[in-house]
Amino acid sequence: MISKIQSSDQISDEIKKKVAQIFDDMNKKKIDKEIVKKKKEREKAQLATTKKEPEEKSPWTWYTEVGYTNMLNSNISNISDSKTQYSGGNVIAMTGIEGDNVTTLKNGWGSIYQINSSSNLSLYASHASSEQNRATSDENDTQSFSATYSKFLKKNTITSTYSFTDSNTRRAADTLTRNLAIDNRYLISDKFKLLTGINFGTSEGDQNLSNLTKRNSNTRKKGFTIGPEYYFTPQHNIRLKYALTGTDAIADYNSLEDETVTASYGKNFKIGNLGLTYSISDKKYKEADTVFIHPTIIRKDDSETKTVSFSGNLKQLFSVKSEKLGMFLNTISYSTSWSETRSTGTLLQHNFKKESFTFGLTKRIYF
């Protein structure tokens, strides 16, 4: 543009000088603005480099949770198929509630301490209160505590858990249970793992004037588990587990040996996680309960249990655009399960079948 003005015969020299001066001033202002802009960018970069390092993140993660569970059971009192039982060697009618439901409210507090990049410690305490709709035998208040240490190595994942439970059955004696379990998952290949574990435990009944024989069920147990796991993908696996547990009781008719084989299948979907489980159990007791049940028949139970479960969080079920709402739904988990158990035994009262359906919601809050 300046060249055209300078070469035009129609524009006077005076005007040409003024126009050139104007363009020269505009160019200077442009250069000044670029200098100021670059100066501000330098100052911002210097400020960023001199800014204090963020505070180190705490190794502790704390949370609390509240949960609601409702279980529908077709035979909550385990009434035998024949509606009869042995008592003192005689066959008598077996009475009780069959179809019933139990509602449980639970509040838990937990924390996770990240010891280092390969190990952590988890602590959890809870209180649960259960109310039964028709009968009362399953109504209780339960306090529990557990501590779990996990160590992640190149080929091994070692987990050690101690748990304590105080189960206050409202119309029976309290039971105090302690258990220590040590498990290891050994990585044979990217898809194949071997699970091994040992466990020790005790159970103590609060014997009182209303429960004069509760101490007879005090037990000490020890056992082990072993079995393979195969992962088709990280979200798709099958597992086979064998468990053998020996239980010694003060009264030998409560002492037993329990062999259980469990096969399970797991698959994670977009809306939740599917689990299928089938287990068979063989329980052999040491001797007969000659006083209360039968003078000669020693108890032996064989049971078969099938379970279908599906669980996840509400964010997986509902598609939401709001990030805030999505984070809220992500902290609410749901669980559903259906289970069927078939038991056959040498004693009439342990021949029964029952089904149960359970639904639960849990809201967790981190702080």
C-alpha cells in the first residue's frame, strides 16, 4: 500500500510523507505490543519455575460407608424336607419359619495406608444391625474389625488378614470369632496363577444362665486352600479351589473335618461384574451327640451350593453427562445375588433345600 502511494502521481509529496509517518508509527506500536507480550510470557514462565512445590500427598486414604441389604430366603430356619428331626434319639416334628426376609443396615469406617509402591495396610471396622420380618433367630447386632497387609512382588501377591467379630444374637448367647489368614497368588504366566493359603481361627460362645451349653461349641480351627486361576483377559477368569479345614471343639460332637471344592467364573461387563459359583462340601463330625440328638448316629453332611451374583456401581448403570453427578454415582455400589443350597445328611434335620435372593446398596464417602 505504501509503495502504491509513493508511486502515485495524484498524491502530493506532503501527503506521501504524512502517510509514511503514520504507517511507521503503527509498525512501531505493533513491535512494542509484541515486546510487552513476550515480556509478560517470560515473567509468567519465571513465576511458574519459582512457584513452591506442591505439598507431599498423604499416604493415608480415609473413608466411611453406609450400606443397606435385604435378603429373601425360602427356608430361613433350614426346616427339613420331612418336617421332622432327631431329639434325644426320637423323631419329633421340626417347626419354624420357612419363607422370611432379613434387612441389614451397616456403617463402616476404613483407611488404607500406602507403605510404599509395593505394599499397603488396610484397616476396617463396622457395626451392622439385622432385623427379621417373621422370625427372630437371625436378628443380631454385629461389630467387626479387620486388618489386611498386602505385599506385591514380581511373581507373588501376599495378603495377610486378621479379623475379629462380635456377633450379638439378640435371643441367644454372643459369639466371639477371631481369624488369621495368609494367602499367596503366584504368577506362573501372564494368564495363569496359583492360589495357596492357610488359616487359623477360634470361636467362643458367651455361656450364661440362659445358654448353659454354649461353651460346648467353642472351637479352634486350622486349614489350607489351594487352586489355580486362569485369566482369559484381566476382566475374565475361571478359578478352582480346594479347601480342607479341621475344627476341634470342647465337645467332640462339634468337632469336624470339612472338605470343600469350589469352581467359579467371573466376567466384567460395562454395567457390572458377573460371578458364577458352584461348590460341594463334605463335613464329617467326630462323634455323635448322644444326649441331645441321637445316641448312635454320627452327623455327616454333604451340601451343594450354586450362586449367581452381579455387582458394580451406579455410574456403570446410568449414563450421565455431569462430571459431578458421575463422581457421586461412582461411589454408590450395588450388589445382587441368587443362591440355592441342597443339603443331605445322616440326621433328619440336615436334609433340606433353600433359596435366597439378596440385594444391597452401599454409599462410600472419602475424606
